[in-house]
Amino acid sequence: MKPWLAKQASTVLKGIAAYFATTASPSAIHRPELPEELKK
């Protein structure tokens, strides 16, 4: 059962990594504004 559990964990982690990679992409639609404090 341990190899099955390791494969499941790998699949879940790969999905999470892909989600963060796509949401952090510069081509994403949502681009938050830079706060005024950081522009100074």
C-alpha cells in the first residue's frame, strides 16, 4: 500500500504545484495593483 500512497501524494502535490505555477504566471488575467507604499 505504501507505493500506492506515494503515487497518490505525488499526484496531489503535482496538481498543487501546477495550480500555483499557472496562477503566478504573468499571463494570468488577474494582476494585483502595486500598493502606493511600495512605489516610493
